[in-house]
Amino acid sequence: MRSTAVRLCIGLGTRSFFTSSSHSGVAAFSPSRFVRPTQALSSLYSSSSSQLLSSTSATTMSSNPFKRSKIDPSAQPGSTKTIGTHSGTFQADEALGVWLLRQTPTYRNAKVLRSRDKDVLAPLDIVIDVGGVYDHATLRYDHHQRGYDERFDDKSDGTPRCTKLSASGLVYRHYGRDVIKAYYPNLTDDQLELAYSKMYNSFMEAIDAIDTGVEQYPEGTDVLYKDRTGLSSRVSRVNPRWNEVDETTGKRPEENERFEIASAMCGEGFLSILSQVVESDIPARAFVERALLSRKEVDESGEIVKFESGGLPWRNHLYELEKIHKVDPLIKFVLYTDVAGMWRVQAVTVEGRGFENRLSLPEEWRGVRDEDLAKIAGIEGCSFCHAAGFIGGNKTFEGAREMARVALQKK
């Protein structure tokens, strides 16, 4: 992905740089004193969600498998290994791949050497995104060679991925579990596999798709707006501009320093999603499954579920658990309380669609509030119905359930 870059300044710790005497003119650098930002912002599931639930409630904070370990890079023993990648303009792909490798014990605080010279790269311990070879046995991870067609596992519905693995995708394939375990060492094997799969779906696949040129929108679809706030775009903007001059030196900004910034940015993005997946998504699955299995206690139609706790991430779990438990008919509405204690009735969207509901709240309710809505609906305690019909509110659980029941009758 290419875009015009702009200057980006991020406070980083001291780094040491050196020029290898045996590789004249090839700059390498060491992150041994690099300070990563401290506030870093499926296909396989555990066979028993109760295990996830019990591990959440029965363990102490010190043994909570969903609590992230604190890692101080400067306190870790430095690796003697050297990671190789290409020089020149960098992308999120290799910047992320380097960061991932540095989270493993083998490559912790490893030096990075950036070059396109095969003779320079040949003796290095591991090389990513350059060289034209993918061979795990020799620790070479490139994806640019003719005939390359490596992909992650099939999607949960069995359809093949449209995205080939980029260099960071290859690194994640072989080292992703080690990275996750470094931050969450107490996860069970099942929980680790779930996190590994969800991280690819939630984070890694987009990096792969952008780097390997997969269009996000089907052919013939008009793009209504552009978004340049994604990680790949932000990393691209860290590259020195064609006309950029460092005000302190009067020279072009040091490319390796910018690469280090980009790599840290990728790590921050990875950890922000990982913490969401492990600390919120995985523990929530047990609650969603319990609500799904007890749905007929809420309403005999089996199309309404009630969550014990509001705010939990339920949507993707619901889609996947419906398949696992062969739910028919599919769930149309979920009920839960918001932070103020109001009962919400929310329509379930069609899987894979952002705004299309399986069934919306009645059209005549939309945009109406309080007593006016209660009169139109014939239901006491109504608070509101969104103008788009995807969510409404009621003062009581019974009222919210009745709103869902009436909507089902009108379908």
C-alpha cells in the first residue's frame, strides 16, 4: 500500500545503531533499549464453554488466565540473533513481522538488518519479506515469489480465504501462538487456539489483504468514502517524505529510526486487539452460549435471547454458536441492560453485514419515544425506538421482551 507520507513524532526510548564492518553501508539497529508504548492499545473453540466461565470466576487475579503479563523489553535478555528484512520504503507487513518475532524468547531484542542484497541477507538467522523464498526449515519467510499461494486455514463456514499470507502472516502462522503465550501464559490450549484464530480474523488478515492487494469491495461496487486511518495507512505515513528534511540535521530523516517507530506502532495495534480478544471476547463466549441454550425459557419462539450482563461482545459468538448448536430458526433479538439499567432490545444483523437486520423493530415505532411509543406499541414502559429500527428500550425486562415478541408477530 502506498500513500503520501507525513511527519510523525513518537516519544521512544534510546536505541543504539551500528554499521556492520562486514556489510559496508548496510545499517542495522538494536532495540535493546527500545521502549515500546506501555498502554498498547473461529475456527477452533473450546468444547466446553463452562471451562471458560469457571476459569473466569473461580480463579484469583494472580492466576486469572485472561490477565496480561507485564513485559519489560529492557529487562529481557538480548538475543544474539539478527532479523533480516528489505531496505527502502517499509509497510506494515514487515514492520509487524519484526515486532512479532521480537516478542519470542529466541528473537527478544534482536537486531534488525535491512537490505535487498542477497549476499548480505544469506548469513542472517531469519529473513522476512525479501529473498523470494518461503521455507520454515531455513527460516525464510517471503511471499513475492511466483507460484506462492499460502493461506491461513479455511473460514469457519468452510470457504477458502481470499487472502494469501504476507510475510507477517507467515510469521504469525509459525510464531503467533508463542507471541500470545508470552502475554497470556496461563491460557489453556483450547483458549490459546481460540485466541490464535480470532487474532487472525480480527487483525492479521487485514494486514495480509492490504499487502497482497486484495480489494476490500467486490468488483463493480462503488466506494462511497475512503478511510486512511487504518494501521497500514498510518505506517505508510511514517516513511520519510520524498522532500522531507530533518530540521536538526538538515538531512533526510533516518529510515531505520522511522522503521523502528512503525514496528512499535504495529505492536501497539496488535496488543490492543489481543487484549480485547483474550480479556473480553473469550470470557464472554460462555455467557452467550448459556443464553443461547436457555433461549426458550425467555420466549417459546426460540428467537429471543437474554444476556445476564450488558456490554459483553456477543455478535460473532452468536453466529458461530448458532452453527455449532444447529439453531433454527435463527435468533432475531437480544435483550440486555445498559449502564443506566434500561432494558434494550436489539436486532441481530445478518452475518457479514453491518447494518442489515434479520428482523427490525416495526416501522411505525421508529423514531418515537416514551409515552408516544408506548401508545403506538401498546406496551408499557417503552423508552425509545431508534429511527433505523435496530434497537429500542424499555424500563423493564418484561416490556423489552414484549417489544421483541410484537416485532416477531409482525414479520
